[in-house]
Amino acid sequence: MSSTKCIMGTRKKARAFVRVRPTDDFAHEMIRYGDDNRTINIHLRKDTQRGMVANQQTDWSFKLDGILHNASQDVVYETVAKDVVSQALSGYNGTIICYGQMGAGKTYTMTGATDTYKHRGILPRALQQVFRTIRERPTQAITVRVSYLEIYNDSLFDLLSTLPYVGPSVTPMTIVENPQGVFIKGLSVHLTSQEEDAYSLLFEGESNRITASHTMNKNSSRSHSIFTIYVEAQSRTLSEAKHITSKINLVDLASSDTWGKSGSEGRVLKEATYINKSLSFLEQAIIALGDQKRDHIPFRQCKLTHALKDSLVGNCTMVLVTSIYGEAAWLEETLSSLRFASRMKLVTTEPAINEKYDAERVVKDLENKLALLKHELATRNRLANRPLVNYEPLDEIRIAEISSQVRRYLERTLDEIDILSLRQIREVFNQFRVVLSQQEVESTLRRKYILVDKNDSVAISAVQKAGLIDAEGHLVGKPDRQGFGLGVASSSTKPGEKPESKKTLKELFSSSARKEGVSDPVSGKDSKDGGVADMLLQDREISTMKTLLSDSPKEELHPASDHVPLCAE
């Protein structure tokens, strides 16, 4: 059993970069970069064939976090992804999204080319950095797991389900949420102990992705993909129950399809419809996140936005790489991509360190700390010549001793109670509560019962003659129509028999006493002068019932006295 806690961080904006695909026909007059290498200006010529519009906008300026023009794969990774991966190894979640227009190089930026090592993309370089860091940190035990998800036509697919030991899922995969975040139920997660194993899983998933050919790209991705790297780190040298966990989402979005330019038809056209729809919902969610007045964010409109909910609004460092095509024919798509990037910069996330605690390890550590503190206290008391204090829970013998001290203190036979520990003080007050409860019970019984001393032969003889107890001292009684009596009913009594006229206990004792010529044991009067004596009710009235247990489990029972309750009200 374990629990997860996030150490809250500071809120920060998402970062957005633009990567321009190199081309010989670059539109220098329409696309210009600022001197700060962060600003990109777009100038759109008016189309005279469509007519002149007086208020038509022709110039736009976008300021992002960086412009990657004619940048190599090494430069792109160092600028965009290196810090995100480093932070993930310290417990921060990270997400890198590649977005853009058709044929602009999104998949090339994310996965790279397989024929040349130096052209590898962000994803394989991230795996390389993770395993290199593991080798550089011998004092940490770092575990790496990976998963590969595909969203095709708004349906979820596991790109690693083709592995022999995985197999296809029996039930459809679903997106579920819990306090720790968003998870894909049914998605296989694979442990990778070597860098080569992670590459094999990456290539396996890439071979299962759905692609198609059109006029802009011979191998166009027809689905969105999310490759996730799960990292868990724990110290090898420190006996801590704390683990650091994080995940890196590497997202390759399919490009929006302009049907008139791509020439899509049939199945490819259907795929383009789903792609455009999901990207439209994603932009709506980003616009809503950028509006501080919006209370509801439409994450559940499609599988893509729901799966990326943690990346967009949760505990995550988010980076967007927007790929554009710098030719004049694709200027409208370039404008659309740059608008998306500028809106993404308005999204605010709150990255935080994810700490996971092993409950059993936490309990063991606390027990060790408690034992150490007890030892330190005992040493301190010994050095200060103080009496040794037992810090263990009180046993029954010690509780009985405290109870005896409290009763002697109340009886004024003990002047004071020596205080040794806080646990003893609590038990002393608890025993005071027990005594008070017993007194309340005894007072209640005294109001309901008249008690007779068993050693008083005159009183015993009187109640025997009255038929209330037998020769052996057991109570007897007769049922009536109004209630019931304590004891054993007479064998001569029959159901429905009219009860005899009842006499009060005082009358019974008085009648018997007059015959014996002795004083009345109940009223205390002599048969001749009828004086009142309260001694029987006050001094000789002791409960024969054992003290009832109160709420405290540590209360003691008083032994029964030699008195018999004769009747109840």
C-alpha cells in the first residue's frame, strides 16, 4: 500500500516554439523573423481576384519562446526537450507536443529518421538521456517503464499489443480519472532495464502506426500518438520510504487536412474528418484554458483532449513545438498554426514534485524513530538522576495500582499521588471518572432497592416469615397482573390466579417484629414506642450487586457485600 503526495510548485506558462521546414521556395517577403529570434511577422498580400476589402487584415506578429529555422535535430532537442527530461528525473511531470500543418515535419521532429543516427528525433534522444542519467546516479535505484498509445478515428489502441506476451485487449480501452490524474485503462506498460529494450519497444510501436499517402506526404500519420516514459527513483543509501515518480508524455499530433490541397478521398478522407475534429476540440480546450473567466473546460469532447487533460491543466511542464511550411502556397495554414501556438502560451500549469510513500516502510521508520527517542529520554533521565520512566503502555497491574491509589486518596488515607509520566496522569483522571460513575450507579440502586444485611438474623427471620426468601436464602416471589417479582415463583401459584393482597416491606417487618418483641428493622421503631432509626437505610445499606461497568475498559469491580435486595419499585 502506498500514498502519493505532490509538493506544490509555482504556476508557469506553457512554452511554445516554432520550427520552420527548410525549402528552396521560402516566402521571404511574407515571413520575416525578429532580431530577438522569438518574433515572427507574417504579411499576406491581398487577393485581387476575390475583390478588395477595406478592413482586411494583412499583417500579423507572433511572439513565441523561440524560432528554430534551419535547426538541426541536436539543436532542437537541446532547446526544447533536454530541460523537460532533466526535471522529470527530479520528480516533475513533463509533456512535449508536436503540432503543425501537413508535411511540415512533426513526426520527423518527434521520432526522426531511422536511416541516420544523427537525424534521430526527440523521443529516442529522451530515452538516451534517461538511461545515461541512470548510469550517472549509482546511489539511486531508477526504474523505467514505457507505454505507446494511438488515437485513431477517436478510438484508443495499444501500439504494443502486438508483442507476444501482451496480446490484444479483451475489453476496449477507456480513459479513467482518479486523484492521481488521468490514466488509460487497458494500456500495457512495459518495464525496460536497458536502453536497447526501450528502443525495441519504440520501433515496435512505430511499425504499428497507421499511415497513408497523399500529395503532401507519402507517409502521413493518420492518428495521434502518445509515447509515455514512467520514471520512479529511490535512494540506495538512505533507508527512506519516499519514492520520486514522474512521467514524460511525448505527443505526435496528426496534421489537419486541407482536402482541396491534399486530394484526400475514401478512407483517407474519413480519417481527415476525425483528425480535424479532434484538433478543433483541442484548440477549443486551449482557448477556454486561456480565458480566466471560464469555469468549464471541455476536455471530454474527444479522446485526445481527455487523454491530455493532465498535460494541459495539471501538474506538468508543457512545451509545444509547432512545425510550419515556409512557402507562400501554405501561408494560410502557417497562420492557423501560429495562432494555435500563441494561444498555447496562455495556458498555465503548476509543476510539482511527485513523492510516493510506502506505507509499510513509513510505519517501520516511525517505529525506529520512536525506539530511538525512548532510548534518548532514558539516557537523559539517568544522567539527570531522575527516576526511570516506563514509556510503554500501562499493563493491568499498573492500572490496578493507580486505581488503588485514587481510592485511597479519596478515602484520605493517601496524602498525594506521585506523578511519573503523562500516561499515568491520564490514567489517574480516568480512574476518577470510574469512581464517579460507580457512585452514580450506586446512588441509582439505593433509590430503587431496600437492602438487608445477611448477618442480621432478626431481619432475615422477618423476611423468611414474610415468604420473601426461602430457608436457603433465595428470593421467591409471585407473579401479578401488573408486573413481575424477582426470584422463583411458588409451586402452588397457577396462571390466572388472583394475587394475594400485597403488603409493603415496612408492614411485613413491623408485623414480624411485633411478634418477636423486637424493634422494627426497617423503620427502626420499637414495637412499643415506634422510634425512627435511619441506620438500616443509611449506615447498613450496602449494595449487593456488582458495580456496573462504565465506558472505561479499565474500571474495576467492587466485591459484593453480604446484603440482599428485597424488592424493587
